Amino acid sequence: MVSRSYSNLLELASGESPSFERMNRRIPRIMTVAGIMSDIDDDPSESVCSDPSSSSGQMYRIIIVANQLPIRAQRKSDGSKSWIFSWDENSLLLQLKDGLGDDEIEVIYVGCLKEEVHLSEQEEVSQILLETFKCVPTFLPPDLFSRYYHGFCKQQLWPLFHYMLPLSPDLGGRFNRSLWQAYVSVNKIFADRIMEVINPEDDFVWVHDYHLMVLPTFLRKRCNKVKLGFFLHSPFPSSEIYKTLPIREELLRALLNSDLIGFHTFDYARHFLSCCSRMLGLSYESKRGYMGIEYCGRTVSIKILPVGIHMGQLQSVLSLPETEAKVKELIKQFCDQDRIMLLGVDDMDIFKGISLKLLAMEQLLVQHPEWQGKIVLVQIANPARGKGKDVKEVQAETHAVVKRINETFGKPGYDPIVLIDAPLKFYEKVAYYVVAECCLVTAVRDGMNLIPYEYIISRQGNDRLNKLLGQEPSTPKKSMLVISEFIGCSPSLSGAIRVNPWNIDAVADAMDYALEMADPEKQLRHEKHYRYVSTHDVGYWARSFFQDLERTCRNHSRRRCWGIGFGLSFRVVALDPNFKKLSMERIVSAYKRTTTRAILLDYDGTLMPQASIDKSPSSKSIGIINSLCRDKNNIVFLVSARSRKKVAEWFSPCMRLGLAAEHGYFLRLMRDAEWEICVPVADTTWKQIAEPVMQLYTETTDGSTVEDKETALVWCYEDADPDFGSCQAKELLDHLESVLANEPVTVKSGQNMVEVKPQGVSKGLVAKRLLSIMQENEISPDFVLCIGDDRSDDDMFEVITTSMTAPTITQNAEVFACTVGQKPSKAKYYLDDTAEIVRLMQGLASVSEQTLTE
């Protein structure tokens, strides 16, 4: 049965508490390691993060999780009602196992069977599949499976990921929360099954496709350091499409609980990264060829690699006597009749563009009547994976178009289109590949589509098939592909004729071009494709993904991890073991014990939230700062990147507050003191070069502004489109670095801005100057607090940390370098947000007020 934590999490995820009566049935237990039985009725809130029996000497083990197991199941025909199980040789999950290597990696599969297994048989079937095939079946009640798979997956996620918006009830499924609850519950059941067999410290988990997109959250909640990869086999839509999904953030955060996320193409990855940027405010970085998103201290890597085919399996099918016999039959049917076969192999669904292909064939016969009677389009229509009104409409339209074209252009003994609307064995499809002169794939949207790959390898053939086709062994092979621009394999097949499937005329022209092309060019294109497909097979894909997963998870054991958030907002924070949350009790205690204190505070993002529209300090903040400044034991400095005019105006009520402006270029010890310059007077003639460049980018980037400070120029794109602003910022950074190469300035990018400032200016100068002033006055601070929120503040953190061993600070001084938010930093401590910073400063101010009244 579903574990007790399920209902609580689902309530948090969906706002409701559904009850699945048939879920109150027991899922059979599975033996995990010798002598240990795993029971999902155990409280899963206890994170399983170590196994004392695990051995570092054992080989790798990877748990591959998908909606369906790579298993065929059927009842015995002897009336005993027992089962016969066998591997599904056509399953990608089974094929990738060969790429991983049996000698080095043990593979366990978790997924559903295609056939329903009665409750009374489930325990026995589980034991057989585990012992014989190393498969762990996930049994789902039929009504739950229907709502999860045919409901949420096929009627809501799948259409949306293929760019179909539910603008009306007939166009894709409108969001249905009960179907979403079924999806969440099934993902939870999968997590329960995985936890029965996983050794969390050692095993890798590889989750496949959109059916299990929230599974990473459930696994990460159980074990913070699980080594988890996810590969999406469907397209990932643009942010404009994706953001219409009501549970958009839940899915993004769930995927980000993976360590590695894989996509077939850069477009799919780019759309995912754009969604993370626009909806979660997360940006990505590319380092040494690897892309990654920093998420709560963890780096979530992004992998872009299209899947391949299993060369060995396809070549073995090409060698079958059945294949040879079918090829002979097709040669007699087409080649001996002087007819050229064009081939389409597609699932019968709305996104495969079958009717568009048929209309292009009709247009070709109209525009080029010389091909009438000479070419035949064989359209193999695989059974649809989903079901519903849209599938029936596609079937009806396809049959109607085929009938019309054949009636118009057909004649006795000749039909221009042969529609095969029945399941074919794989060897039969391969035979069609062998004979077809051109393969047409006109899907309007498809995640990958391996039909072109299979066609290319089949056309390479073997000696026996070549002989049947009348080819000498040394004859160069040839093949032609007309493929849609909107399928995942298109970028990999540079020799194919790429078409927009919606442009019927263009597709018809491409078909004619493919038929008319000279044999030498066909051979060159085929050779190029064959070289790529044969070297980038499913084994190459699986090895590459696993190697990147292993690399990404290499530092798991060194990081300190803990979970935060509820329901599907759960995420894991992973930080350096020495990076800790600043304890209010500890710092207040240290504050009370000490008598000479130095306090350095950043402003924007520290005392003032970055998202705030009114950036001026509140009366509450002014009161807190004045309370700290009135304490004779304190020296308080506010360090800002803003101009000295602005900070002087804002903090004019604070008489004893030290101010540093423009990253420390200007410094003032208190309100009535003169401004000092921390570095030699800067030559600002460079502004005449930089400002026109910044203005140019401002004009072309809506929502951006230029701030002219006394010693610096800042281009800010906080209010611009995040993707376009980031892109423009990178261009501007390169542009400015180029034109200012000989000027005494540095060009740096920060949060939503690009800044040019004099060389040598940093907030670290302020920390050094403050400690130097105290040393000149023979004062050694025994308490130093420095708080900031971004990279510019790391210079201050570094100065006060290294000063702990210098004479400027008392030997046993209490030093606190604190950043805002849990992220990589040179600070040793963090607080979650500006609200916590203000509460901390208020607490210290209260201590000072009490001291003054005593």
C-alpha cells in the first residue's frame, strides 16, 4: 500500500486529500540486500542515507526507472494462468544496458508491466522478475493508472510539451487537479519501490521521461545525497508555452532535485533553462564545456545528447532469414514493377504529420505528373500509444485522404499510397527500410524520432541483402531523407533535406529533389549519416550520460546536506561543511562578552531587499543603525556600491555611522567628517568611451538604464526581459572589455548589471581601512561582524578572515563573515534573507540599548 507519508505530501502538493480505495492494497516486499527485508510501511520520513553493510569494493549499480519495464508478459496457453516473461528487445531501456557494460555495472529496472497482474499474483510475479530479470514491477490499480497515464500524461503533459495549448476542451486536456493528484501519487509509489532496492550511498538512479517528473523530489526527500539523473525524451516547450501550466514551478523544482538533467537537443535544454530563469530566477553557467544551474548550493548539470539506436540488434535483424524473405517480396512488389518506394513510418497520433505527408504526395503527383505510376508512398502507421478523440480523428482523416488520392491517381494494379494500418513485426519494418529509396519523416513536433537512424543502417545492409538488390559488395550505399525541422534528430542529420512540414509545396519539392538527386550525392550524404549514426549509438549515449552523472555526483560525500521546504517545494541545500547558518544565540552571546566591535554592513540585498521598489532605508532601519552607533564599543560602517551623494542623503540621521560609497572609493568616518579617497584620484576620461556604448545597449534593451556615478558607470537591466537582458549583458561586457582594454578600469558583471570602475577599488579596501584606523588608535577589535549578499562583498569577507591571524585583530576575537542566502561564498556563515539580517541587527541593537540604560 502507499506509505503513510503519501497523503500528507499530496495534501501539501495539491491542496486536497484524495482517497484511493484500491491503493490500500499491499505492494509486495522485495529483498534488497542479503538478510534485509524492506517494507514501505516503515516511516519514510526517516531519511535513508547510509547502509553500514555497503562495501566500497563492489561494482557500480544503477537503478533505471521508467513508466514501463523492458519486459514482455503473457499468460501460458496451458490453462494454468501462470505467466511467461521475456525481455523486450526493442525497449530502449534494455538496449542502453549494453552500452553500460555488464562487467562494470549492475542494472536494476523499476517500472510497470504492460499487462495487469491480479493482486493475488503480484508477490509471486515480483519475486520472479527480481530474481530472473532484476526487475522491480510497480503495480498500479487500473483506475489510478488510467488517470495517471491516459489522463495527466497523455492528455495534459504530452500535448503541452508538443506545443498544443488547451485553448478549448477539444484541443488537449484542460488542467484537471484530480489527474494531477493521480500523477503525484504514482510518482510517490515509484519512489517507494525504488527505496526497497536502493543502497543510497552507492547506487545511481536514472529516471526516464515526463511520466516521472516529480519522482526526483520524493527520492531526494528520502535520501539527500542520492545520485540521481533524469533524461527527458520528449521536447521541452518554450517558456511562453510552458508557463501556462498551473503546476509549472512544482515540475521545475522537482527536476532540479536531480543531479543531472538530459535533453536530446540544445533547443529543449535552452527552453528549460529559460523557464528556470523566468519562473525561479535561476541562471546557468558554462564551465569547461559543462552547463549547470546553481540551486541551493548544489550544481544541477545539464546534458545535451541525442539518443541513438542499438547497432547490434538492428544488424542481427538484417541478417534474419525472415527479413531476407520479406525483402524479396517487396522487391517483387515494387522494384520488379519499376516502381520507386518512398517510406513513412509513424505512430498514429496528431503530432506525426501523416496527413501533411499525404497531402505533399498528392501535390507532388499534381505538379510532376511524370511520377504518376512510378512512385509509391508506403505509410506504416504504428498503433497510437494514447487513446481518445484526437486519435480517432487522425485515423479517419488519414484513411479519407488515402482513399481520395488513390481514387484520383490510381489505376488498375497501381495505388500511389499504400497504408499499412496494422501492427508489423520489427523485421518487416526493416525490410521496408532496405527497399525504400527515400524515407519521409514530417512530424510537426517530436522529441527525437529514431526512424531515420534505423533507415540509414538498414540501407547500409549486408552482403546477402545487397545481392538481392543487385548491388556489388564494393558499391557505395545510398539513402535519402526528407525530415521535419521540428524533430529531435534533425540537427544530427546534416545531409538530410530539412522541411517545414506545414509547407505542403516545400515538402513536395523536397520529395522531387530527393528523387532527382544524382547517385554520387546520395552516396555522400548516406556515408556522412552512416558514420554519425554508427558511432553515436545507444551505447555511446548511455555511457556518456552515466559518466557525466558520476562526475556530477563525485563530491556528494564531501557536502553537508539538509532538506528544506514542504510538499513538492522540497529541495536540498548542499554546502561546504564549514558553511553554517549564523546562530542568533551565539552572536548575541559574543556581542555581550566583547567590548571593541567592528561592524561592516552592505546595503542593497542585505539591509534592503533587491526586489524592493523604494530603495531608501526605513525609519526602523535608521533606528537600528543609530542604536548600534550610540554604543561607544561599536564602530559601524555601511558599505555600498551607490554614489556618496545618495548614501549621505539616505543616512543623514545617523551621525556616528561610517559610510563607504562606490565600492569603497569614497569613505567617511562619520557624518561631520570629510570624505576620503581610498585609492589615487581616478582619471574618468574613459567615461567618454564607455558611456556611448552603454547608451547604445540601453536603446536596444527595453527596461535597461545607465547610472553615472562619480567614478563608475553601471548598466542595469533589472527591469528588462531576463533572457534578453542577460544576453545583452554578455555582449556589453565583451564590448566594454575590448574598447577599454588600455584604460585603468575593470569591467565586471553582477546581479542584473554590468559595471565599469577604477582598478583596485573593492569593498575589501573599506575593511582594511577600518582595521587600519583602529590599529592606529591602538584599538584591537575582539568582535568583527561583516554582512553582505553578493560577490563584491567577498572581498570584505576575505580581508576580515585573513586578519584573524594578523595583529590588527585580538587573538581570540569573535569574527563573523555572513552572506545572505545559502550559496557559495567566502563567508563562513549565512542567514536566509534580509528579514533575518534585520532581526539580527535588531537583536544586537537591543543589547546595546540595554547596556546604555544600565
